[in-house]
Amino acid sequence: MGTSRMFRIFVVLGSVFMILLIIIYWDDVGASHLYLHTPVSPGPRIPPPPPPRQQPHTSRTPSFLSDIDAFVNQFLEPGTGEPTDPAPADSGNQSEKAEERYIPRREWKIHLSPVAAELRERQEQRRRLLQEMCANDSVVFPGKNRSFDDIPNKELDHLIVDDRHGIIYCYVPKVACSNWKRLMIVLSESLLRDGVPQRDPLSIPKDLVHNSSMHFTFNKFWKRYGKFAKHLMKVKLKKYTKFIFVRDPFVRLISAYRNKFELPNANFYLRFAQVMLRRYANQPTPPASVDEAFGMGIHPSFPNFLQYLLDPQTEKEMPFNEHWRQVYRLCHPCQIQYDFVGHLETAEEDAEHLLRQLKVDNVVEFPTSRRNFTASTLEADWFNTVPLETRKELYKLYEPDFRLFGYDKPDSILNE
């Protein structure tokens, strides 16, 4: 009896030790360093078990086993009894269901209805179109057929990584990227106030939103991981959920012009506006400062801006600024298979769908912008003063973005 009793005790102790090892390893290593694809939302952590209460017993074994049983049950209990998010009727992804069982239900937002079928189909169509266009020989642009390994590190600076939730976001300026950057800061907990992570996206100051220190991007991998950087990037690209938001390319250009040249912007005036005024606006000596220029009512016109984009000298001097650089050059859609492609034209529906897909809609909500976006219905008005030949050349310059992301060719602008 004594031997059998000791054997049972050792078996119990061994089992408990293994459970503790698994729990500690998963908590400290698994979620952060194994680059799992399943996004885990930060939620209320399970409190440590209370120390066993010392009570007089003639035999220590029953008390010890009951304490262990209570401890283990905290991690094995099925949930809180609340309804869980029902799977769509046509869902057959058993591996996804299996992954969900490893995430404590209390950390999820409860949904009483599945994602609408039309939203799932919309995403499927956008992803499929990207694959088809990348395989279509009629869509030609520089760098289309290179491998991911051939992309220079400096061209990966728009890929923001959130290791906490397994997310990669490629930001495109003038496509609500400020608010998406705010969400990435909240999710990655990279901004602390009094030691507490910032939770409200709109409370993050604009100067910090675009501060590179707030975001861990792919081009920073070289400093941290050296020769292993590309390998780790490809691991994350395979395991993480990757998303991008785009908009009509011509409307994006109008938005960039309005924001950077119709409003006083000292940096863009000195770097770009003065060049445009000298070359295309008969201003050999433009005003020295943006305040002086705007005080005199001087700034580049929209046709001047388009002339600058089409001028071969522009790219010889420096690559396009990110605010008007083509999306295919910013986000490499033929080398990176994006899991979610959002359009600014359907921003609210896409944002809600994406956050739910990422399982972080209990942590953040996409801020509704109060600013008026440039409406696509005004596109024709903006191009009224642009020569027809210029419009056609501009379309050729941005045609890959139109075709990759499913935007119709603007025939009303190109055929006048």
C-alpha cells in the first residue's frame, strides 16, 4: 500500500509540474515569440491561484489533490456560460474552430450573428483579383516579378507589425492611415501614460501618430535581427494577418494635392511647391517661405502638380513622395498575399469586418473621421482644367493601382 500510495503521489506531482511548465511556456514565450497566426487580444489576465489554505488533516493527500484540482480547473473551465460567436452556416474551416478553443472566451467580444455573406464575398473577390492581376502578363509595372528577398529594406518601411496580436498593416498615405496607425499604437501598447497603455485612439497626438518610434516596421528588422531579418519577416508574413486599405488612385492624388499644396505646409512648400512654381508656373524666384507665398496667393495649381508627377526629371531627383507614390510600390501586393483588402469607399463596413476578423473589436473601434474626404463625384471637376493628353499619361502612370485593386478606368475623364 505504501509503495502504491507513493507512486500515485509522484504521478500527480509530475502531472502538475508538466501543466505548470506548459502554462508558463505558453504565457511567456508562445504568444510573443513563436509568431502564431491566431491573434490574441489583451484582456483581463487570469489571476494567480490563492495559496493553499492550511487545514488540519490526518492525511495530506486529499487536501493536496483538492487544491491542485481547483488550480487546474481555472484553466480548463469551458467558459463563463455566455453565448459564443456562432459560426457561419457555410463555414467548414475546422482548423479555425480548433484554434479558437485555445483563446479564453472572456477575452472575445460576443457576436450574436455571423459576418454578412456579402462582406465575406467582397473580400474573397478583392483577394482573388489581386492574385489574378499579379499573374496577368498584361499588367506590367517595375518590380512586379521580383521575389520578396529582392525588395530593398528601405522599401519595407510601410509594413507595421503588431506582434501582440499577429497583425501586419501596410499603410497608404491619404487612405485614412492616421487612424489606422492610431489603432496599431493602441494594439501594440507602444504608447504608455503613467505606465498604462493608451487605449483611446483619438487621444493620441498627431505628431506621435506619424512618429516612426511608435511603430515597429519591417525595415527596422535589420538593426534588430541582422542576417536573420528576411527569414523572420517571411515567417511573420506567413503566420500573421496582413491588411491594406486603398482608394481610387486619382481621388487619392486630388486629396494629396488639397492637403499638401492648397493649405500652408512649410515642409512641402520648400521641398516640392517651389520646384513646381519654378518649372511650370512661370515663377523663376518663388517666395522664400510658405507664409509669404500664401499671403500673395501663390501656390502650385493642380495641373502644375500633375506636370510634376509626369516629368521624368522628378524621379531622377528622388523617388515619389509617399503621399503620391503608387500603392504597388508602397505595399508590394504581388510579393505579399494580403488577407484583407479594405477600400476607403467602404471604410466603415470594412473596418468593422476587419477588426472582428482580427478578434480585436473588444479592444478598439475604428474612429469615425470628422473631416470631409475628397468625394469621387468631384473627380471630373478637378480634371476640367487638365489637358486630355496629361490625363491619359497620368492614367498610364497609375494604371497598375487601378487594375490591382478593382477600380474602374475613368473613361469619362480619359475620353473627352
